[in-house]
Amino acid sequence: MGSTALPAWLQPRYRRNIYLFIYYLIQFCGHSWIFTNMTVRFFSFGKDSMVDTFYAIGLVMRLCQSVSLLELLHICVGIESNHLLPRFLQLTERIIILFVVITSQEEVQGKYVVCVLFFFWNLLDMVRYTYSMLSVIGISYAILTWLSQTLWMPVYPLCVLAEAFAVYQSLPYFESFGTYSTTLPFDLSIYFPYVLKIYLMMLFIGMYFTYSHLYSERSDMLRVFPIKKKKI
């Protein structure tokens, strides 16, 4: 008996695309909700809304960033074709800043820099996930492709500066409360503010590497203009 072809929606390529579309859609909805919530709150309450940004949207922000770690798995198993190291550096930056620096220090959560940082993160992610969501089903728009490959150029360095400033503002609290500082056997100790100061230097080194990779990726992507039409 001859082999029976599987329906298109059961073929591995289509199942992968369906999974990625759902993943990108969930992330887009999460980041869009955060961005919209922040915008509405700012126009309704002005600067007062910035102080309690973390309390209003921090939970959803943490959920979205936690789920984004799946992207490393996607790359490792071949579901996505992105480079692992640049994506790892970007995700690590956010996880450290969000969970280690901001979440662990209640005094930092009310700083204006948290609102600014969340605004930049979600602005970038809304565009990125919109582009990825449409691309996986074969839809391309030249303006969206250009925006997704260009918006990061001014915004990503601003993100890193905001992250660095959040770390700088958190240092006095880590020094006062001794959070994450510990004494190890053999009279060794970890003084966490020193770790953060080292991380500040690594943050800018990582920014240079990531920026260089993204710029090279942008050049390759925009070289194929005009964008191909949707393939059936």
C-alpha cells in the first residue's frame, strides 16, 4: 500500500508554525497590555502613575519575561533560527535587572527609572513579536520589517542606560540590607554590591556585542528589500 500523505496542518513544519504563532501571540498580548496600561495610567494620573508602575504591572511583566526564556529552548532545538548567544545576553540582562535588582528591593520598585525601563522594553517587544507573529504565517510588510530592524537602534542603548541607572540606584539598598551578600566557608564572603558593580561593566560590554550582532542582522535583512509578498 502506498503511504498516505499527512494533512498539511499535521506536518511538522505547520505544527511548528502554529506553536510559534501562538507563542508570539501570547507574548504580543502580554506586552501590549502592559504598554497600553502604562500609557493610559500616565495620561490619567501623570507622574504619580510612574511611582507605582511595578505594583500595577509587575506581575504580568515577570510572567512575560519568564515565558521568554522558552526562546532559548526554541533556538537550541531548532524551532527558531536565531543565534543563541546574543539572545541569551538580551534575556539575561532583563532577568537580572527585573528579578534580582528590582523585585528584590522594594525601595527600587517605586523609582521613575522602572517605569522608563518597562516602557522601552515593551515598546521593543510589541514591534518584535508583531513582526515575528506575522512572519511565521508568511505575511510581510515592508514598513513593519524596517521598523522591527530599526527601532532597536536608538531604543536598545537607552534600555541599557536605564538598566545601568537602576543598578546604580539599587546599590545603597543592597549595601544597607545586605541582600544576597553571604559568608562562605574558609572565611570567604560575597559582597553583592561588588558583584553588581562588576555586572555594570559587563552590561556595556554585552551591549557592544549585541548591538554589533543586531546591526549585522539588520544589514542582511534590509538587503533583500523589497520584502517578498506573502507565500501561499
